[in-house]
Amino acid sequence: MIKLLANDGIDPVGKQLLEEAGFVVDTNFIPQDELPEKLQNYDAITVRSATKVRKALIDACPNLKLIGRGGVGVDNIDVEYAREKGVAVHNTPAASSASVAELVFAHLFTGARFLQDANRKMPVEGASKFNDLKKAYAKGIELRGKTIGILGFGRIGRETAKIAYGLGMEVLAFDLYPSVTELELVLGGGITVKVPVKYADKDEVIAQSDFISLHVPFSEEPVIGAREFAMMKKGAGLVNCSRGGTVDEDALIAALASGQLAFAGLDVFDNEPTPRADLLTHPKISLTPHIGASTNEAQERIGVELATLIIDHFKSLA
């Protein structure tokens, strides 16, 4: 009987699929420092972004046969080392793409219409300074007709582009290894249309876009720093729903202070789970606590896909 630790949780549908296939599934969270000892009792572990499966943990648990990541990135897993040790690693790159892309536009709409600040001030000043607030937030902009630059054109970047096209936006894409020349949009009534993708180099995307959305893997150095902010159109907007560390947070604060950047939307931060206070209280930043993939629909898709991958893997070993 195969025992699996879903240390960061798993959707009930995925858990049910695993149990019906004969797996024992434990969803009780084990703190990181206790995993080297307690993971000895399991054949497999699934994680999201909180739990890390590094070389030391893999070495400490020779019983481990599989690591599953519920989501896209595997930055928290030493993937190559695990595979060298004969441990399978699986993730679910497609399941959460639509949810992350929708959050990008939640941040874009919020920043374009000052909602992050209005939602703070209306409860406090709405009854006494209604007209002042009305005037303060009267210079919002529409997204339609504007250009969104998408840095990283993988699954999530492409889903973001689809929403942008549906809103009547122009899309400029940058990817180190561009592989898609057109996107298929599914419209209401079952209508589908194909739209060609326009690529440009990174600097062109940054310089020509009204809004920039990041969808890049983890990088040791920021993808957007002081140099890139200086290249942007004055009054541009930036959304980061990819990885903490991809935006230089000091340079971000400076760009907002100078007016070079009109607003930012952040779902990820350098110092998670304790982001810096000047970001959390900034009136020009729309904030969410790393919830890009956290919708009911995405979590069910992730759970089902991950469960299927795990079941198929162990079947292949039987």
C-alpha cells in the first residue's frame, strides 16, 4: 500500500481519486524541519509552494519514490538531483493558467481605476469626503486599445494574451524560446478565432507597452530593475504574478515615487511570507498574497491532474 503525504494539501477530488486507487493519503501538514524524520514513513510527497524538497531532504529519505508539485513552477524542488536519485518529479503546468491570467487582469483593472486606494479610503472618508474622492479618482484609464507587454510567453503568458485580445488590447510578447505563432480564442456561442502573436525583444516590449505582465521562471537577478523602469513609457503599469525576486522592489518604489510607473499589481514578493511594509501600505500598489492559482476551479484541476500522474506512475512500476 502506497502512502502519500500531501503536505500543502490537495483538492478533495484528487484525494478521492488517489484513495479509490488504493493510496493512503495524509493531508496533515508537517513543518519543514520535521520532514527529514517523518517523511521516512511515506513513499511520495506532494507540495505546492510552501514546502521545499531540496537535496538534503531527498538524501534523508531514500524511501521516497515520487515528488508531486501542485502548480507550475518547481523552484522549491531540486528536480535534477531528485531524478538522478531515481525519484520521479511531476507538476501540473496547465491547470492553473487561466486563474493566474484572470488575477493579472484583476490587478490591471484595479490599478487603472485606483481601486486599491479607493477601497482603503471609501470606508473611512466616503461619507465625509465623497466629492473629494470622486475628483481624486476621476482620471482612470481604459484597457481597451492599450498595449500589454507579456514577458514570458508560456502557458500563463498565453492565457493572459487571450484575455487581452478579448478586451481589444494590443499584445507584444517576449520569450527566450518562442514556440507559438498564433492563439485560438474561444468566444461566446462556441465561436473560435485565431489571432497571430506579435513578438519583440525584451527591451522593445518594455519600451512600447502601456502595461507589462511578468510570467518568467525564477531568476537570480531581477528581470525588471532601475534600467527597465527608466525604459518604460511614463505612467505605465506593471503586474507581477510570477515569482518574487523578478522585480527589484527598491527600484519599483522609486519608479512609483517619480511617476515613471503609475501603478503596480503584486501577487508575489521577495520576502514571503513577510513582505516589506512600504509595499503593503503603498497607495499605488494592488496587493494579493500569492493567490494566482488559488481558485476552486484551478485547485480541482490541479488535484485531478496530479492524482492521475501519481496513479499512472505507480501503475507503471507495478
